[in-house]
Amino acid sequence: MKRRIVVCITGSSGAIYGARLLRACSKIENIETHAIISSAAETTIRLEMHKERGEIEKLATYSYGEQDFEAPIASGSFITDCMIVAPCSMKTLSSIATGFEQSLVTRAAMVALKERRPLILLTRETPLNLIHLRNMVQVTEAGGIIMPPLPPLYFESKDMVELVDLTVGRILNMVGVKTDLLREWGKEKLTD
Ligand SMILES: Cc1cc2nc3c(=O)[nH]c(=O)nc-3n(C[C@H](O)[C@H](O)[C@H](O)COP(=O)(O)O)c2cc1C
């Protein structure tokens, strides 16, 4: 069976993280992606990437509307391996933290948590207020992983896409997918 990864892009800055994640998955054999792009993300995709939603959806194996509660990923009976929200807005974070299943993104996240499947949120906002921080604690206590997309500057990457891909490599590594996007600090110093 193919590895099934749910990828959601919500309306915080950083739509490129979700897009690059979908692109990376599309190049790995044996992965199928199930994507949801929120309507707010349509705006960030347009403003930040100068692309239309459909162009990003094409990178996914399957894609769903944010109100499509009939989608397979709305049910725990549909087996998936993990869910990644990249990037995750503070609005979506708060819906997940409070279990307010008003969209397929939150419903699928609730499914991931109840089924004890990995749920990774690339929460993006700065600075953070106490409500944001409490919501992050709440999701962490429920089993989710808060992973703000903070670029590793120690690799001295030359461009933004390369920096984004380092984070994409880290995410995929966390869910057990090996990819050459992952770089390991100090690896070259190891002798056999
Ligand atoms: C250009 C732009 C950048 C935004 N950046 C952020 C952000 O970094 N973090 C955030 O939480 N919301 C951000 N927002 C606001 C969200 O888009 C807004 O809260 C939206 O309701 C989120 O909806 P969603 O979670 O359903 O995608 C941004 C909006 C725009 C237009």
C-alpha cells in the first residue's frame, strides 16, 4: 500500500512550504498525497507565489475543497500515515486546539489526533501572543507536533527555495520518509 500523506495549506504566510512539500512527495515513489488548500491560502498563493490554487493542487495526488466533509480523509476508517499543515495559520491552530471542526482541515486534524497519527503544524506567526502559545501547548498535549518553519541558516543556503526545502526535508524525515532534501549537520566530518 502506498504511504498516504495529508497535506494542508492554510492562509498564513509561507504557502511555498506546502507547495514544495507536495512537489517533493510527488517525486517520491510510493507516496500519495491528499491535499486541502484553504480559501485564505488561495490569497497567499496568489500574493506570495504568483500562482493559482489549481497549479498547486496539480502537485497532489488527490485534492479536496475545505468544506468537503465527504472526503475520505474526513473519516478515521480511511487509513493515512500522517498529516502536515504547511503553513498553519493561527486561526487553523486555534480550531485544532479547541476541536472546532468547521473545515475539512480541522476535521482531518481531529481524525489524525484521535487515531494517534502524527500531526505536524508549521505554525507561522510572529511575535506570538499568549493565546497562540496556549493553543500550541494544547495541541502538543493532544499529541500534535508544533514545528514553526524556522530556516536553518547554518547551512548557508543561497536562495529561499533551498532554505524551504531544508525544512521540507526535516518534515519528511520526521514522518519516516527518506529524501535527499534532508541535510545533516556535521555528517561530512564523520569518518567511516
Ligand atoms: C498576505 C497574508 C499573510 C498572512 N500571514 C499570516 C500569518 O503569517 N499567520 C497567520 O496566522 N495569519 C496570517 N494571515 C491571515 C490569515 O490568512 C487569516 O487569519 C485566515 O482567516 C486564515 O484562514 P485559514 O486558517 O482557514 O486558512 C495572512 C493573511 C494574508 C492576506
